[in-house]
Amino acid sequence: MQNFKYPTAEKLKKNTEISLLFEKGKWRTCGNLRIIILKNKPGLPIESGKFGVSVSKRYFKRAVHRNRLKRLLRECYRLNKNLFREAFGEKTLAMLFWVSSEMPQKYQDVEAEFIKLCEAQKK
């Protein structure tokens, strides 16, 4: 049985982890999605995988639209967590961004972009 949960322990919330991610992380882009990842290496304090989502106020002025997009991105991660871990690893800090001003019409559009991003990382 697959684990479709997104518990608090997996959420990227600490400012120290986020700043470490921006300082030492690597960027990947595929379509309208951009991700910054930091894999566990000696000397880095990463105990478990954590994932966060961000949508820019620059592209979406209304909080309603930003929140909807963040819900879609989190749901996409939650349902495709195994694919994400295969592509990026178990002990990884990651933050996902939507980098387009166009609002996706449906969840399947976001999921297709996310799967493309994970598949591109595997290669």
C-alpha cells in the first residue's frame, strides 16, 4: 500500500533550511515548473526529505489564485511522492515553484508538468 500522506515532518518550514536550500541548492526547470533541490552530502544537516511549495506574487496578484496553485502543487507531490523520491532521492530538501503567469486549467496539467520534471531528473 502506498503512502499518500503529507505529514508536518515532510514540510519545509524552517528558515534555516530554506536559506541553506537557496545558498547551496541546484535549480532545475521543466515547462512551467522550477525546482530547487539540495541532496544529502557529508556536512549537511539533512535527516529526512522535506518539500515546500511557493508561488510568486509577481505572477499571481490575488491570494486566491496563489493558494489554489499551491494546493495543486502540494497535491501533485502527495500523489506522486514515490516518483519524486526515485528521481531526487530520499534525503533531499526541495522547493517547487510555478514560473508562469498562466493559471493551469486543471490538476492534470500540473501533474503532467511535475511528472515531466521528475522524468527529466532521472535521465
